[in-house]
Amino acid sequence: MSHTKPTAPAAPTDAQRVFDVVEAPLEPSGSIVALRGDIDLATAPGLRQRLRTLVEAGTTRLLLDLRGVTFMDSVALATVLHGRRLLGDDGCMAVVVPDGSYTRLLFEAAGLPSCLELFNNLGDAAAHLAANAAHGVSARPRVGQQRLQGAAVERRVETVS
């Protein structure tokens, strides 16, 4: 019986890196941006510019789908925060990062659930943005504010109206 020690995969070369961005409209005045692959020092600047372009074109609601992300670094986290900041206080962002994923671990380790709305799936994120668009409520949590999801968001929106 042979015992072999597992080895880490070799780091991808620039030619092997995968990074794709797919956009779709989310009416009214919203965009879905689905990302796949590595978001890092090499790819984050392009993403940052794309988010800026969307906001300058009138996007006020942004659904960032990170289910296909295989690697993120601190530059990528800063890019997501920059996207949220570009939307301003009247804008709304929902980020899809499934529980138990590498990406969710990074967001939690960095303390981002206190300042971003995180969702496990696309449907919940889209419903959250739709509810906020219908009631003109910004979904930007503040540090120390309890995050509300699902039915709790609907109750909060009803009491604000």
C-alpha cells in the first residue's frame, strides 16, 4: 500500500487564469453582475472600472453574484466595497455568497456582513433588491445595525413606508 502526501496544485499562470464577467439588466435601474474565476490584483481593476461604468450609466441597484468566484484577495474585497460606495446612500447592493464557501469565509473574516447585504442565492438577493426598489428604501446596513433578511426586510419596509 502506497502512502502519498497530497500536494497543492501549482499556481495558475496568467494564461491559465479564468475571470469572466456576465451582466444582465435588473429592472428598474439595476444590474446583475455575475463573476467567475479569480478576482485579485490582476483582475480587480477591470471589475472596479466596470462597476463605475454601470453606476455612471444610471444603475442604482446592483446584484453581485459571486457564486462562481474561486479566489479573492484583499484587493477584490476592496473592489466590492468600492462598488457599494459608488451607489451612494440611495443605492442598494446585494451580494450572493453561499454559506460555507471560500468567498463567504473571506467576507465574514473581514467583517463585511455588517456593511453589506449577503445572500445565499440569487432569488433571495433579487427579491431583496426588488422590495427596496418598490419602497424607495436603501438597504445599506450601518456598522452595529442588525441585518434584516427575508420576511424581516418586508416588515421593516412596511413600517418605513
